[in-house]
Amino acid sequence: MKKKLICVMLTLAMTVSLVACGENKGEVNESAETKTGSEVQTVSVTETDLSAQTTSEEKPEVSEIHWARANSGNVFVTIAKQKGYFDEVGLNIIEDPVDSTADALTALGNGKVDVTSNQGTNNPLSYISQGQDFTIVGGYMLKGMYIVAKKGTGWNGVTDLVGKKFAGPASQTAITGALLKEGYDPINDVEWLTYSTNSDRLAAVVNGEADYAVLSGDLLFSVGNMDDIEICAWLDDLTPNYGCCRMNMRTDFVNENPVTVKLLLKALIKAECYFNANKEECVSILAKEIGAEEDYVKAYLMNENYVPSVDPVKNSVIETWNVMKETGFLDEGADSVNVEDHIDTTYYKQALDELVEESAGTDDEAFYKERVEFFEANNE
């Protein structure tokens, strides 16, 4: 009898249940058949269960990862922590606060942090052109920046910026690239006004110092409550899937820790899946994490034009590099740099393929398959 119980327990211990990232969990196909006499109870294990079991046994080369945390946080990191996705793959993510883009990328370069994600796309590319050996392995914000003006200004397209005062960096490639395609010299045909913060750019439009300004998602709540300011256009209207913020790591870290990178991305993609299925809950989660009012967080997380995504969007990164080079915003050393050597989509695709397999038959399968289609369209 003892032997029978031991066999039953060992058999059951080998069964792995698949946990979906959305609210509705897919059912695991388990069947149990009880025998009498000397026969033991058996439990069938599906192919999905076996895949999950194999994956769970994969160990990261390093378990502790330092992430440069911007003031607005990273909703995928927060979800992955709270839902246990990092724990599932054996990772401990330590978020180190940074005050600026320069601080974050400098910390990445000197090894004080292992990942940055909220510092745009043109900024890490600029560092790469100066000799920093960074690799883009994924993304955070796919799109979410926008152009504002005083109400009644009107908007007919990017050519409306010609001859106007624009509060924002001339290195904003989603805008300059669109102007290049229209045959304009984006640097000289627009009067670019430099301000240190998004709030200062918005104030410039309010005060009449600038005709237009480009802003990020953290000001959507403020803009939405202003009577005299309106959103004219979203940058995605000018340059589709421009890849607002990329996920950057040191190339040596990526090469030395390939399993760690893949597992990190896998946890983040699961968080993206959960986010898309449970946005209202994620508003509360992130608001509590960054100490903000829910209405403030809701203004951007629930906006259909604000789209976070872990996808690397390699094609857009290359386009950004080319526009920066044409408009003079890369270091002279850029001529000797092949930017494709600094974009590695391998680990994202591996993680995504595993999730497609593991989610077979669940409500989350469609999300992961859609992500595969998006990847193939934007990274090949």
C-alpha cells in the first residue's frame, strides 16, 4: 500500500499545470484513472505540460538584474513582479531609480545597471554611434508621443510645422523623418526650441513662445484637463510603429547570459499579455507602484494611442538610425558602425515561440500568435 501511495505522489508531482497570463485560464487536459489491486493511479500529461516543465527547468546564468527605473516606471516590470512571472523563470529584478536619460545610459555603460527601457530610441543610438557597445533586445513603448497646439490651430499634416516654432528636440526622428519624405530640410525649415522637460515644452505653447510641442504620455492627464490646448497628431500618424522606447543592454552581458535575456523577455511578454487583457487592473497596479493618482495613470495607460510593447521593432530602429545620420545627429564614428550588429531579436523570438507553444488551447494563444505576426512584419 505504501509503495502504491509513493508511486501516486511521484506521478502527480511530475504534472505541470499551465498558467495563462489573461484572466481566463485555459484548462489543462488532465485525466485520471483509478485502478484496483496492485495497479497504480496514472495521470496523463499533455504536450503543453511537458513543454512547460522543460522550460521551468531552464536556469538563468545570472539571477539578479538591475533595471534603470524612470519616474514613470515600467508597467510590464511591475506586472511581472506582482504576478510572479520573474519568479517563474528564476529572476530577481532590482529597480534602481534614475533622474534622467543621461544618468540611465551612463549607468548602463559603466555596468551599474543591466537594462534601460524608458530612454527613447534615438538616445541609445546616439551612445552607440559614440562607441558604446549596447544591444537593443526588445522594447517598451511602441508609440505614445504626440504633438499639441492651442485649440483652433488646426492640423493638415507634418508640413504644417514648416516655418513654425516647435518645442522639442530636432532629433525627434518620427517628425524629421516624415519631413524628409515630404522633401523638406527638417533642421532648417522648422525653428526648433529646446527645453529641458516636457512640462516646459507645454508651457511654451501655453505662453505663446512656441506654436507646437511634442510631449510624452505622462502629460496626457494635464493636457486632457486644459481648455486651451489640444492634441493635433500622434507621432504614429507620421511614422507608423516608430518605436518610442527600446530595451537596451550591454552587448557583453547579452553574449554571456543568453538564457537570462530570453527568460527576462519571456516574463515581460507574459506581462504584456496580462496588461492587454486587464488594463483597468493594471492602472491600479502601476498607480500604487509609482505613488500616483489612478486618474493620472489611466490617462495614458487606457489611451488607445499609447501602446507599450516588448517587440524590438528592428525595422523602425534601423530607420531611426538612418534619419539621425542624415540629419546630423549621430557621432562621426557612426560611419564605422553597422547598427544591425546592435539589434538582436533572437531572444525575443525564442521567448515568443515558447509562449505560443505553452499557450496552445488557452485564451492567450491568440495574443501570442498575433505578436508573432507583428514581429515578422517589423523585424525581418
